[in-house]
Amino acid sequence: MEVKTEYRTSAQVARVFRMTSKNVQRLTADGVLETVETPRGRRYDWDKTVEMYVAYLSDKANGREKKETTAELEEAKLRAEVDIKEAKAKAAQMELKELQGKMHRAEDVEAIMTDHVLFLRSMLMAMPGKLAVDLSGNHTAPEQADRVKREVYFVLNALADYRYDPEVYKARVRERQGWNERHGDDEADD
């Protein structure tokens, strides 16, 4: 007695399995289900499809389902390698810009600005003592006010005279990288 093979479309399989046709197609693409070529196009061998789907559900229930196909794992690996190479290239570009003085690390800017602010703070803190000596004589109030004003302007001019110096940042990078100790201070030889 010959058993007649029954073929079903993805819509028919989806209806019986209570899912969408897209889910049936996804299961087929993932290798869970298989189609065969028939005179009416690609179809599912009903007995084999039910058997494969039951095995898939059993494996899934027992935690043995195939997590990812080999192709998906290989693709993920290649994507990760590309990401790593792109990150390394970006880091190298940033380091080059830093060495060229076109970009500065926040920590370097903070350190240099902190040094500048501390310099100004020391000038302001020295002002009372300096003025006390200068104004200890018999000066009139307008003379004293003028002297205080000149000292304040001196400090403000020192602040206004600050100029960006790329060499200061380059020296900071060399110091942070430890290049002065490892390679000798090239600038000292010039």
C-alpha cells in the first residue's frame, strides 16, 4: 500500500500551527522546516513538517534549540571584527589629532586651565599684602582708590593677556605619555 504524500502551503501550515505565514517562512529560513519542489511550486511535506515542528518545540522546551545558525554566528563574528577595526582606526585618528595639536583631551585642558586659575588666585591673594605696604603712608582716599584700581587692572590685564599656546598642550601630551623619560627630551637637544 502506497502512502500518498500530502503537501501544504505556508498559509495552510500557519493556520494549523496558529501562527502567521511570515513565522512559517522564518522557521523555514532558520532550517526548522523544509520545503520541497512540487508541480505547484514549493510546498511543505505535511508529515515531515509536523515531525520537524514537534522536534523543534520539544528541543525548545528542553532548552536544546539551535540558538543561532552557523552563518549567523559567522556574520556576527565578522561584524564584531569590523567594529573593532573601526574603533581602533578612530582611536588612532584621535591620537594623531592630539599629537598634531588639533585636539586636546579634557583632562589636559582642565589641568592647564587649573594652573592658570591658580596663578591668578595667587596674584589676587598677594594683592592685600602688596597694597598694605604701598598704602601704609599718609595717602588720601582718592590716591588709595587709584592705587587699588591700578593693581586690579594689573591682575585683569594678566588675565586678558592669556594666549593659547599649542606647545604647552604638546608638552602636556608628552608628559602624560611618558615620552620625555622614554625617548629623552628631544627639545632639550635643539
